[in-house]
Amino acid sequence: MTTITGTSATSGSASPVQLTSAAEMSDRFLKLLVTQLKNQDPLNPMENAEMTSQMAQINTVAGIDKLNTTMQAMNAGFGQMQMLQGASLVGRSVLLDGNNLIVGNDGKAYGGYELSSAASGVRIEVVNAAGVVVDTINQTDKATGRQGFEWKAPEGMSTNGLTFRVTANTGGTTVAAKPLTFDSVTAINTTGGTLTLELSSGKQMPYNQVRAIS
């Protein structure tokens, strides 16, 4: 437990007061209770309810101490589990919210999107770093939920800073489409107790924002 210092007035001088462990507090509590019972007035003994209340307080203090110890152990175990789980992601591809389009060594890029409802037509525009549309992919008859696409960069095209945007519709009615991006995990860290993924794009992303792993 955290040590807290304070002062107590004794003959005009100050002395430190420290909080002890729950076990020590319980031991002192029991000694005080026994002393109280030994020295109680025989004509006015302690009520059973009062004694029960004091015993309950002792058990509460001990229980809280055990709970704190258990929670600390669980927290440490959870941190280790996070590290092991995160380490297995290094080198793998993850699907996240976003519209970055990362081209691999084979010249191919993969992206995705999530539809709020079925769409008869989907248009995916590939945009370069200058904001110019350099290619378009058209898809038809896509169901509600997560969908994907593949794109191959033309020979000689700069692939730095590529993004994409998605528009979808059914019978002239716009269907909401959230872009999803694939990225590779290069490292992990647990700064601040949160598992964070370091990505090949240079970004960092909390593990709980991962949509899928491949």
C-alpha cells in the first residue's frame, strides 16, 4: 500500500504517521477488540451487533487487501498475454479503418470497404499524392458488410501517398461505404499499458482497432 506521512501532536513535536499493510491493521484491530472485551464493564457488556460490526470491518479490510493483490497479479498476467499476442502479429497484415493504399513489392495493393446495406454498384477511385484520380475500379451487386478489392499499379507509376475513395449506390440511392486499409505490422509496444501496433506506413494503431488479421 502507498505510504502516507502526516503529523501527530505529541508534547509539541511532530512525528510521522504511516499506513501499514492490511494484515497488520487486521492484527491490531483484533488485539484492540480483545483488549476491549477484557476491560468491558460487566454490567454493560458490548452488544452482539456491535461486535459483529467490528468483525465485519476486519474481514472487509482483509478482503480488500486480497482483492488488490489478485487484481495486480491479473493485470501483470494480462500485460504478458498482450505482449505474446502482439508479437505474433509482427510481419502480418491487418485490416484497419482508413483509406491508404499500400503497394507491395509485386506491384499489387489491397483495400476494403464496409457497406451499410447492399449496393448494386460500387466505384473505387485510386488517388495519388497530388489528389488526382489515377484509376477506377467498378464492382456490382455487393452485399451488406465488409468487401474487398485488388489493384495493380501501372508500370512506372509512383506509388507513394496513394489513397482511395469509395462511393456506392442502389437504384440511385447512395449507400454509406466506410473505407478499410491493409497494412503490415513491423513492431509492437505497450506504452501506457495499451498494446499499440507500429505499421509499415509509419503509423501507430491501438490493437483494439484491428478489424481483421491475415
